[in-house]
Amino acid sequence: MRMQEMIGLTVYDVEHGKQVGKVVDILLNHDWSIVGIQLENRLFWTSGVKTVLWDDIVAYGEDAVMIRNQQAVRKWGAENIQNTFLTGNGKLKELSVLTEDGIRLGHVTDVYFEHELGNTITGIEISDGFFTDLMEGRKLLPFLPEMTRGENAIMVPLGSEQLLEKP
């Protein structure tokens, strides 16, 4: 599944079948694991963000995300959020992807994770610009444990450009 596909899904609690919100972002830690989802905040003047930890997600599919119960929805302060997919200071989307020898592979357009593997990132979808996308399509860089997220770019090992494949 791609993170972009999870954004916007409705979240339901299994215990009561109640809709508790919609996914607005995916939360990740520094080890490239998904730690939870961020839900829409209906009240703009409240501090913190509504989150559901990954362990409280019972199932997810193309139509909805199912959580254990409403107690799974928590308020988190910004200091608890390390990385996100779509928003905030620690977002991955649109970050440049550079090899250690200075070759720019493009920028992040999506992040893939395997449904059967749970919260494990399996690859990063990369765009090299509109015209290149039209001519050649976007590319997928399989996840490498040596990838690091810097302040302005994702750094990947030498030779990573040879690993690029069609999504």
C-alpha cells in the first residue's frame, strides 16, 4: 500500500462501529517505521494533534482504517512527532533524494509499505519532475537500511540509482 492511498481514509472504531475521523497524515519514527496516524482536528484552537498508534489499528484497507475503540485516539504534542509523510517540519513528501556522491535521484512523491508486514517501509516513490514523469514514469527505490533522513534531503548509499525500478 502507498501512504498517499491511506490519506483521507475514514477511521472507525470496531467496538461501536463509530466514525472517529479521517486520516490526514502518517507518523514515522527515525527508524523508518510507521508509529501511527494523525486524524483531522475539528477544533482548530486546541493544542496537540489527534493520533492513533499503529498498535491500536486492527485493520486497514482501500476503504477504511479500523481501530480498537475510541480510547485509541490520543492527543500528542508536536514534540512527540519525529517524522511525518505529508505535513509539518519533519515531512518526507517532496524531500530530495541524494546519493552520498551528490547525485540527485529526484524527490519523494510517495512511500510504500507492505500490508502483510504491518508498519515496515518497503520503498520510496521518486519523481524527477513533470516531464520526466511523462516520458519515463516515476521510479521506486526499494528501502535500504542505510537511508537517512536529513534536514533537507534523504541520503542514500552510493550506487542507489542502479536500484531504481518501475512501481
